Amino acid sequence: MKIILRENLENLGEIGDVVEVKNGYARNYLIPRKLAYEANTRNLNQLEAQKKQLDRKIEKDKLHAEKLRDGLEKVSLTIQMKVGEDEKLFGSVTTQMIADELKDKGFDIDRKKIVIPEPIKALGIYTVEMKLHKDVEAKVKVWTVRE
């Protein structure tokens, strides 16, 4: 049976893909859970219209993310932390701290979009990456200083 996916499914495909699956899998699992719907001519025509709308929305989101990136790359954040011996921080700088500092500067970024490859546990200057869109990334300088 041919179906159209409503959700990204790891073993089948992404939203909007038309895939062939066994009848029982489609009727007993995918369709009742609203993960997919049958691929008939009416639904395929609707899918084409939805894809056009989705493409426009994705392009608009990408342009917004690029503008946001241009603004973010001009920003430098300073985070004050308590310091112990050997200039090591008590705790570490978290994505939530960075998100709060960005909010103070006028940028509303979700902390889940901020990527810190290794925990920041010492004073210094760090470059933190943010995934604003699947094709757009921004880098921000974060200064950790003594409180």
C-alpha cells in the first residue's frame, strides 16, 4: 500500500514522502496513529499544495535565521563566574546562562539551539556555536570572567 508520511519516521522517511509499506502495517499502525495517510489522487494533490507552502515557509525561516546570524555574530557575551584555585570555575557555563545573556542583549534564542562541544570550566574566551536553522549557524564569543 502506498502512503504519505505525516511524521519523520527513522526507517521509512520524512514528512511528505510517499512510501510503499505492507497493508497491515499501514492500516493497523501508521494510519490509526496519524503518522501517515493513504496516497490516493486527492491526498497527493493536497500534498503538492502543502509542499509549496512548506517550501515558502522554510525559505522565510531561513532568511530570518540569516538576519539573526548577522546580528548575533556582532555580539560578545561576558559571563561572570565564581573562581577557585588555578582559575577553575565553580561549576560550568551552561547553555541556559548563554541564552539568558543573549536575552538581555535582545536576542531570544532557545537554549537547545546553543551547542557547547565541551563544558566551559575555566576563565577565557570561547566561541559558542548556535544552530539557528538546518543550513544556518552562528558563532558568538563568550568571555568568562572572575566575579
